[in-house]
Amino acid sequence: MALFIFIILCLVSVSVGIGTLYILGFRKEDDPIFISSPLIALCIWSLVLGIGVSINIPVRILTYLAWGISLALCLITLKFYRYPKLFFPLITCVGIALFISFPYVVHGFSNYAGSPLADGWSYTVFGQYLWENPRCAEGGLAPLYQYAAHLCDTRFIASSLLGFISPLAGWPGDTQAASGYFFPWAFFVYASACTFFIWKRVPQWLSWGYVIIAVVTGWLFTIMISNNFDQALAISFLPALAGFLESFDFAKIRWGILLAIVLSSIVYIYPEMTPFIFLSVLLLLLYHVIRGRVHFISLVHWGGIFFFVFALLVSAYFSTWFKFILSQFSNIQASVRPGEFVASELLSNDYWWLGIWGLGGDINTVDWLRKICALTFLILSIIGFLVLIKNKNWGLVAVQILLSALVAYFIQVQKYSYGAYKLITLLWWLVSYMMVLAVRWLQAKSYNRFIPVLSKGSYLLAIIIVAYLNIMQGIRFDRNLINTDIKLYKELLLIPPIVNNSPVGISVSDPIANMWAMYYLRESITYFFSYQAYPNQPHVLPFMHRSQQVDLSKIRYLLTDAKGFRPEEASMLWHNSVYSLWKIKDSPFFIAGISNPNGVEILNNNEFYWLGNQKTLIDIQSSFTGIISIVGDFMMGPSLSETTERNLMVTSRINGQSHSFAFTIRPGRNIIEVPVSRGNNKIELSVLDEPTINSLPNGDSRVLLLGLQNIQFEFQNEPEEK
């Protein structure tokens, strides 16, 4: 069923694109431009969603409009389009896209959890927020929507598309279910754009070799596992635009309108990438204007139509677009830049020459295969670039030089692999084309029968190696995932009927589980005792603190990790392998969670905590003001063997104020008294002594200064209610 839905999505995008082109006046039925129809559909949907969201219309309303326009364009296609031969290359593109995104096919598009990197969750959450709310609405919202509100002035098309796709995915507004279709469909759009670019330029076997190299590459796999939703959309534009410009007729208005639609949509999709794409298009455009000796009057007429339509389409977003570009370019000079870990092999002295071709870095795979592939790509690319120069295709030569120089700048000067990777993926279609040109040129060397056979064999071998390496990389990535199935998190939807609109305290320390609890319990009244990962970032916390107010005294249910902390003052109502739901017993207080940097261990069937110099956090929810005694059995840790006592700093944070106390802890049972007030109290424990042993004989590098077991909490005196 999921595969059928994906095929329907691809078919609709093809029909929407063909209908749009037909309205613009492209009526020649065997025109290869119809192969670019999925990209045209992406542009139409992006403009509808981009303009609508910019003027603060929720996506749930825009979805009706976008699907209505899509239905009308599909009907136009059904009525007028009568040339099915061009559907064969598009069907092939579907198969290639499914191949590169095979984990989604194997596990189910809506069920696959995908990469654990939090960017994917963030796109999904922002999409859910835009579905329900006008852009930039914030204050008093559920924690999920308060997090998303901080993304108000960022790019939003990819997230909006998740809402647009969601009715097909099973439930309108479930952006998580829709996210499983996103990468396969985006790669289908890219494959069709590359097919359109290469169509009729080279023999058919070389054409499909080109598409496979361009799509079935480690770079697209990197986009997928990095959850770069916007990049997955942006890479389709340059090959399609290069294809458009090959047939460009400056005397016909429709070409100016088409170019305005395509370029204005990229403004909404990826604002900070527009300078690179626009400059590349300008170089290609100048080449065609000079080569074609376009009449000045025709150029002015065409330019007027283009700029009018372009300005009209981007006017709703222009100010946000400009501010966002400035903020993103300032990140290049920042001390902490996004995505520093992505494609880090580009900065490696040992692996950069493999990484530049999307073949990875220091990974557990067959190195000699990667080296053969990299050497083949290098030789073919050099020959292909020389062929471009020989053919005087100065537009593509200029684009290659421009983007390659920028890649070198990010690697050599900025030492920023993430920036280089984004430009490489933007350029990869052209690098793949140079390889094809090299093979075609070598095939023409009839004076030596060995060279054509060698070039063809090497090229086909490189394709097979790339396909094999990507399958292996995908399988390895899949096996390393903690959870491949989103159902374990989705089972949280069973909780609302259990709690019956009562507030639920969330004390989940696993970052991924914590974030998905925020998503699936968005309709419930929730209070997070601690935020994890992205919601816990300093610039996001002010938004989180403005979440809907919750009366903490009414919390009677607590959601925790399935493993680790177990509240004593509660009985378990529901659990799976990730979460446990507890019913809090009536008592003056309950422990909402214990977060220990060294984790929790089980010793003699009881929880055991190793304390170190980092803070161990205890969340206490109290109905009264008074003194709580923390009672436990302590033992000295192996990281400091010279003394038999430890100095423990205990800090109680109450109503924004901190109260710190120092205790001397000796082996055996100790009692620590700390003040608490009505509401949420955060108690921090940290050992002041410095370790003398940095690594234990068993290789454990944790700082283990003080062990704590059999921990109990009780009021030291009769509390006074306030």
C-alpha cells in the first residue's frame, strides 16, 4: 500500500508538471521538457505553500488549495497530453529513486524511523506547527509548537510539503508519516531533472549511466542520513535549468514566465542557496545570449516579463528571504557552525580524495574498490572537462570553475566540510556529465579498438561499484540504528485515553525518545521536567519556557524511559521497550526523574549511580514546602583512591534561586537534607574532589568518584502546606 501511495505521488507530480507546461504553451508532445514535469510540480507546490505561509495562512488550509490546483492540472494533462513515450524514462527514474532510498522501501515509508539526527525531527515538528498555526504564532502553545515557533524566520517549504503530502500518507497533518515519502520523492524529482538534462545529448546507454552515477551516489545517501530536506529539493534545479537554457527562445514569453516560476520557487525552498544557483544560471544565460546573438529588443522584452513575474511571486517573502541570507552567511564565520560533522572526510589528509566523489571516509568497507572508483572518476572528470573546453561550452565550464572554486574555498580556507558538501551536491550533476562526455569521446577513438572497450568497461564497472558501495553503506547504517521502526514512539498515542485529559509529566532522558514524546503527545497536557537535544539549546529555551502553563500539583501521571529511573511513589500503567507510564500515588512529593551523566546501573537488583564532577540532576515535584532527606548507601569510587571520604556539593534550585550546601560523605549510609518548595525542585549533586585516575584498567574513562545505591527520599520533618 505504501509503495502504491508513493507511485501515486510521483504520478500526480508528473501530471501537475505536464499540465503547467501545457498552460504555458509547451504543446509539442514529444518535447523532452515534459521529462522535467516533476520539478515543475515541485515549483508550483512550493509557490502555493510559500506565498500562503508567508501571509500567515496555516498549511491545513493551503493544502485544500494546492490539491485543488493539482487536480485541475491533472485533468488538463489527461485531456490534452497524448505522448506516453516520455513516461518510460520517468518510470525508470522512479525505480532509480527507490533504489537509492531502499531503507524506506524495506521498512515501510511511514514506519521507517530514518536517521536519528534531530534535523529530521525538527523538519517534522515545524511542518506540524505550520499545519496547525499561522507562521510565527507563539506563546502559551504546547511544547512542540513552542519549539517550532523559534524556526519562524527560517526556510519552511520542505516542512510545509510534509503537511501537503500528509493526506496521502494516511492522516492529514501527520507530518511524520509524510516524511517517509519525502526523500524517495525528492530523489525522483532529481533523477527526472538529470534525465531531462541528458536527454538526446548522448547515446541512451550513456544517458542511463549518467543518471545512475548522478543519483545512486554516496552524496545523495549523505543527504538522506543527514536529514537535509531542503538540500534534497535544491539539487534538482541546476540540471533542469541547464536543460531549459539549451532550448531557450528569447522571443517567446513562455520561457520568461517558466524561468521566473522556477527561480522564484528556489527562493522559497532554499534562501541561502539562491546566490550560488542564481550566479550559475546567470553564467549559463550569458553564454546562450552571446552564442545565440540574441536581439537586444527581444532580450529587453523577455527580461521585463521575467522580472515582473519573478518580483510578483517572491514579494510576499522578500524581506524574510533577505534577512535569512544575511544570518546564514554570518554563520560561516561563527565559532560553532551547523553540520560540522557532516562529510568530515573532506578535511582528512587520508580520505579527502575518496570523499570528494561521495565514496566516504574512514569506513569499514572494501578500500580497493573505492580507490578504483575514485581513480576512474578522477580520470574521466579531467578528460570530460577538457572536452567541455574543446566543445566551447563556456557556460558549463564557467559553472564548473565557479562552484569548484567555492568548494575549495570552504575546504582549504574555511575548513568547513558541511559548506563544501552542499556545493558538491549542487554540482554533482555536472561532474557526472563530464564523466559521460569523457566516455563518449573515448568511444569515438576508432583508431584504437582497445580504448573504447576500456573506457566503456571502466565506466560500467564504476557504476556497479557505486551501486554496491551504497547498498553496503545503507545496510550498515540501518543495522546501527537503535530503532528502525517509528511504531515504538507512535505507541504513545495509546496514552491519551489512559490519562483522560489529565496532565502528564515527561521525565524521559533519552533525547530521541524525549523529542518524539513531545510530538506524539502534542494534544495532551504535558510538562517536561527536562528538555533534550534541540529544545534544550540556549536560544530555544526562552521559547520553551513560554509553553502552556501546567498546574504541577495536578500531575498524576509520569512518563519515563523504559530502562533506568523507576519512581517508587508510582505504579506502572503501560510500557513498551522505550517508555513507561506511571500513576503517581498520593504523597507530599514524588521524584520526577534522576539524570546522571554516568548513567544508571543495576547492582543486586537495585539502581546504582556513579557520581562524578558533572552534575547529577534530581527532579522533585513537591506539594509542600519543607525539608527532604536524601538517604542512600555510598561507596568510594575507583577514580580517587587516596582518601576514604568525598566532598559533595548539593544545590537546590527553588523558584529561580540557588541554595548550595557542602557535605562530607563517608562509606556507608549517609543522610543529606535539602530544602524544597511547592512545585518543581531541581537538586544537583556533584563531587568536588578531583580524580587521580583518568582511565580504569578495564578501559572505562568515566569519572567514578562516588557510588550511590538504595536511594530513598523522605521528609525530615512534618511539612507545612502553603
